[in-house]
Amino acid sequence: MSIEVQNITKLYKDQKALNDVSFKVNDAEIVGFLGPNGAGKSTMMKILTTYIEASEGSANVNGFDVNADKKKVQSSVGYLPEHNPLYTELYVKEYLNFNANVYGTSKSRIEEVIELTGLTPEAHKKISQLSKGYRQRVGLANALLHNPDVLILDEPTTGLDPNQLVEIRNLIKTIGKEKTVFLSTHIMQEVEAMCDRVIIINKGEVVADKYLKDLREGQEQIVIVEFDYRVEDAFLRKLPNVGSVKNTHGFVYEITFLTLDDMRSHVFDFAHDNELKILQLNQKNASLESLFRDLTN
Ligand code: ADP
Ligand code: MG
């Protein structure tokens, strides 16, 4: 297991930025941490990289406890902070050299990360002369210097133009073939483009954790139905292909079906056969977009 978060709560004075958050990230996965601004993404990442401590709960990165084994966590993790703080007066190589000295990494590794992140044509320039896309590459190169197993990238594609976006996404996907990548974003398309899995966070709480292949295959169809009378959940589970049944409020039920076929007619027949009246009947596609909207609205 690369990242293991257990019941983390973080308070800033009396404001709860994270509330009882738990999740796991497996080795060599690219996991998107998706949530609107203020959801608690950066806070979680700062805890995982040992910059701040949680108020409650525990977390392990690469098997090391973020409180007890800070140094080992730091050597396991490459971190690209949200506002990638670069010394713009330095040349690319100077900057990487400086950080390599801090980490105690070899000179040959600097050339390796320059190559890996596609910085070679710009490596002789001052950071202030670079485009935002190339600055992100410098940040990624820096995060990779000590060859960590886990990369934690806080909004790595925010503020890039469309061409830079495609390039950085591809670079992250390439890196993700060998390393565990945990990246945050508030843009769901970023998750679709790069990730194997998405963990959605809203107001400090994890509200979904899904593999994208399951979402893409559209295996989960949600039908929302309102009857004129209470129905037992177990009764509704007799419908074909039912995954789950939830009574959301009043006589409104959210039924998840594990099929691509439109199940509304089955629900209609079911109501008719059981002398129930349907007051509303809607189908939702549980794609990432609708999932994100529903969960964060
Ligand atoms: P995200 O990265 O998802 O946008 P953050 O983790 O930055 O969210 O912030 C979560 C919440 O915690 C926000 O309401 C933010 O204002 C608050 N917050 C973040 N950092 C601090 C801080 N150092 N002091 C006080 N409140 C903070
Ligand atoms: Mg943030």
C-alpha cells in the first residue's frame, strides 16, 4: 500500500478542513483527488508530505507514519505544491543542483530528470524565462530528483494553456507507469484524462471512491423513483439487476442497476403490478461528471 489514511481530521482553529477522512492508494496507481475549491485537498496533501500535522487520525506513506517517521516519508515522496514555489532568478540547472544538494542526490540524476521531464531544450534558461508549462516541468523534475516511489501533485495542471495541458498530462501518465501518483484537481476532465481512480472530497469529507473503468463502462445506472406510498427496500431489490436501493427522503428511492439497459420500464411495470402509483421517474447516468455534480452540489 502506498498511501493509507485513517480517520484524519484537521482543524484550523475551530474550522474543520478535514473530517474523519479515510482512504487507501495502491502501488502504481494514478489517483485523482477531486473536489471544489476549499474542499480540503491541499490540507490532506500537506499532511501526507509532513508539512503540517493532522489534529486526529493517522496516515502512512510507503509504510512510514507521517508523524513518527517524517524523514522516511519525505524520502519516499516527491511533492509538487499548489503554487509551485520556484526561485525564478535561478537557471533551471542551478535550481535543480541546489535541491539535489539538499537531498544529497547525484549529479547524474539531475541530467536524468531533465531528460525525463522533457526539459532538455530549456535547461540552460533562467526559470523566469520559462512558460508556465515548462515551470511545471521544473517542479516535476524537482519532485523526482530523489527518485521517490510516491508522487503527490497539488493541482499540477491548473493555469496551463491547452497545449501545455496535454503535454503535462502525458508526462504525468508516463511517470505514473512506474510510480504511485496522487494528484489533486478541481476539474473533473483532468481526472478522466489521467487517472485510474477518483476520490471525491467535498467540505472535508470523502464522498466517493471509484475506478474510472467502472464509471466509463456505465455499469451503474441510477433510477430515481417516487411512489405514492412507502415500499420496503427489500421489496424493490426484487427488480432485475439491482445493485442497491436507498430511500433518500419521503417515498423517493434511488435504485442503482448494474446494467446498460434503461430500467425505467421495469420500474414502471413493477409499480403497476404492485398497485403503486409513480409520482416521478428519472434516470441518471453515473458518469464522473454527474457523480461529481451530484456529490458536490
Ligand atoms: P483545497 O485545496 O481543496 O482548495 P484547502 O485544503 O486549501 O482546500 O482548504 C480547506 C479549508 O481550510 C478552506 O476552507 C481553507 O480556507 C481552510 N484553510 C486552509 N489552510 C488554512 C490555514 N492555514 N489556516 C486557516 N484555514 C485554512
Ligand atoms: Mg488546494
